[in-house]
Amino acid sequence: MLTVWLACLLRGPPTPIFAAIFHRPGMILTCPSCATRYSVDGAKFPAGGRSVRCSKCGHGWQQMGEEPEAPPPQPEPQPPVPEPERAPAPAPDSPPAPAPETVRFNPGVEAAPPDRRALTAGLAVAAGWVGLIVVVVLIAVSAVRYRQDIATIWPQSAGVYSSLGLAVSATGIDFRQVNYKRESEDGQVVLAVSGRIVNTGPRELPVPQTIRVTLSDSGNRELYHWTFRPEVTTLKPGQSVPFVTRLSSPPATARHLEVRFAKDAM
């Protein structure tokens, strides 16, 4: 285009060919395969056409150029006026027609943005799962941390905590540091059982007034039991009191000892 413009500038006014190339409007191409539309410069398409290829589906075809506009009507020729003869001016060189070539064009209209609704829905589902996991973890932590309070309000849960290896007391009153030893008094063997009674609940609680001590053999068969009363009736939160009870001449085959509140007193 620069060569044509310079040639016309040096040799005279623009030729009709230059005017057609410079003023030809844009063209709209439509792919026969996928119907994608392209906006291109009509100057790149001569009347004989050229090969093009769709950048979206790769389909190629021969695109013909637009028919040039009909020249405006010329006035009727007047009789020529004789002019003195002069050397004819050399005819300007016509620019060569562009050779057909395969080109790729980008669509004139930007591609539609991706559907954001699917992305938003996926993020919402992921956020819902994360929230559910957080809630479950918080419930589990709270159930373990406040298990004693839960067992006090809901005694049936004590069995669930015990099956998980978590010690709780359904009443909020429990035993700690239980121990035993054999002593001799007046030539007899005496079994002394000691420990502490603790309030593990968040408020002041009554202390059951019947404590049962059970002795069993190696097969967990009960050999003997006795009961005694604690020295207090209530305990404040976190408060504890010691206890001691004795049995003369305990069974010689006793191997296990259990201290608990009697069921009729709970």
C-alpha cells in the first residue's frame, strides 16, 4: 500500500485502482461450517477472490471480493479541442493483483464470557461441605470437653462415654485415688479401702449416702460386699472429701475390688 501511494504521489493524481482500494468498506465473512462471523478489510479481497480459513473450526473456502461500485455517469463527451502535439506521458504502472493466499482471521466479536453460574454453584456446594465439617468437629470437641455436664443432665450418655473409654459419672459425683492395703489388728487380717469422693459437675450436688464395696475372685465372681456411708451430704463444684472403710478377715481368694454408689441410692 505504501508503494502504491508513493507511486501515485510522484506520477500524478490517484488512479481508479488506488481509489477503490483506499475507499472500499469492510466486509462481513460467515463461515459456511460453523456460522462464525468475521469483520475484515474488503481491500484484501480482489474480484477473483482468495482462500480463507475459519480460526474457530478450521474450515477453508474461496471468498469472492465484492463487486466494485458502478462509476458515476459521465457527461456527454464534447468535441475534442485540437491541442498541440506533445510527447505522451508514460502510463503509471498498475499495482499487481495480490496473489491468493490462505489467511486466518480472528472473530470480529469477542467470545462470550464463560457461564459463571456453574462456577458459583460449585463454590456454594464446597462452602456448604466445609461448613458442615466445621460444625461436626465443634460438636465432637464440645461433647468430649463437657462430657461430665452432659452425663449429669442426661445420665444415659454415661454408657456411651464409657464405651469410648472416657470416664464420666452420671451423677456428677465420682471416686478418685481408690486404693487398698492389708493390715493386721489383734492378730487378724484387715482390708483397708481408701479414696476420695469428688464433685466433677458444674454446680453443688448431693452425695449418695450408700457406698458399696465388692470383692470378687479371678473369674469376677462376687465373694463378699459391704456398704458404708460417706461423711458429707453435698459437695460444691470441684470439692472432694476422703473416705476410709475396713473389713476384718476378707476372703483369701479375693482378687478384685470395686467401689461404687449403690443403685438404690443413685
